[in-house]
Amino acid sequence: MLHFELVTPEKLVRADDVYMVVVPGTEGDFGVLEGHAPFMSTIRDGELAIYKTQNGTPETIRIEGGFAEVNGVGLVVLAENVAA
């Protein structure tokens, strides 16, 4: 499982172990699975698609701007704003 955290400047919005997250990167959407190579990307306004299981229906969360970091622990999305 991929450890995923969604953070804004105000708070930790979500921390969960998931199958995959698709992030709206400024260079295009990218999917992150467990074991993904480390990297950082800026993100554009759009929707995160969070897959709890391999064939499951994704949950979407609207985000605005920020950065995404994939590291040895998992994926951290540092969003400027998360729509309620």
C-alpha cells in the first residue's frame, strides 16, 4: 500500500494507506503507486483521484496549487487550498 498525505498550510487534511493516487501535475496528470521513484512536482488546480483498491472507484478531492513529493515513505501533496 502507498502511504498518502494531503496537507494544507493550515492542517493535515488526510493521511491514509491507499492503492494509487492520480495527481494533477503542471506537466500533466501522474499516478503514484507504492514503490514509485522519488521526485517532486508542482501541481495545478484540479482533482486528486484516490484509489483505495486496484479496481475500485476513485474518490476525488478538489485541490488548488502546491507541490507533490514522492519519497521513501510515500506521497505527500502540499496543496495551497482544498475545496470543502
